[in-house]
Amino acid sequence: MSEEGAKGKRADARRNEKTLLDAAAAVFVTSGVEAPVRAIAAEAGVGMGTIYRHFPTRADLVIAVYRHQVDACAGAGPELLESAESPYEALRRWIDLFVDFLVTKHGLAAVLQSDNAGFEALHTYFLDTLLPVCAQLLGAAAKAGEIRSDLEAIEVMRGVGNLCIGADSDPRYNARKMVGVLIAGLKP
């Protein structure tokens, strides 16, 4: 949904949509993006018609969840930087949120298989929204002397993303543990 369209909705409609998106994200984490709509409806405490009224197709729902989570992850960066005990701790906690986001992203490509332009637009949105937040957190931690200063946001995000690949297909692999090793390695 466009930003203009979202602003034109009543406050209760925006809350309902957020509830649906949060519920869908939770179900996607446990059951994947192909989870039954009835499971999402049950998680949100609404009827299936409510979901279809907001999101006529599964692809619409998956895209909306993806954008919602990108926005939430982006919004968390400045909040963590302000509230965490140090810039490094803010970065570490943000990376945890980023890892959580990546878990729900699995299966997106299959849902959008026939819509390459839509997938490319989402990827651009992802980079345009999250790279500046990661760069801000890295810059603050580097300025505080808590991490190396020669790191680019794209390198860190790509490294985290690569460490998350395969976590859903091998129960012996702990992506969060490996990302923790990566983040600890950022220190000078």
C-alpha cells in the first residue's frame, strides 16, 4: 500500500491492518509464507474475510508483511541508538531484529516468482530503507571506538544475510550463534 493510501485510512483501520500484519509475520515464522490463511486469521482474532478485504491475494499479504517488517526494523534503529547503553549494544540488538526479519523473508521469492518487477521493487525498498539505518548504527559504534571504522553497511548486512541462509533447512545450524560471532568480530 502506498504511504498516501495508508495515511488516508482511519486510525482503527490502520490498527487492524497492523494487527493482521503482525499476526501474519508470526505465522510465517513458524509455518512459512504458504501457511493457511485461516491460521493467520486465528492468530489475529479475525475472520478470513477480513484478511481478504485487506489483502486480496497471498502475494499482497506477503508483500505487505515484508514492507511492514522492513519499516519496523528501520524504525527500531534510531530508537535503539537512543535507548541502549552503548552504540555497540544498539547495533547488536538491531542485528538481532534484522535476523528475525530475515527468517520471515524465506519463501518470498517463490511467492513472487511470476512477478520479477515486484520482487526487484521490494529488494530496492529493503536496501533503500535499511542500509541507512545500519550505516547510522555502524557509524555511531565506530565513533565511540566500539567497532572497527572500515566497515560498510552493505558488507555487514550481506554477511548477516549469508549467515542466515540455510537456517530453515538444517536444524543443526544456529544462524543466530554465527551472527553473534560476526558481530563480536566487529570489535577493533
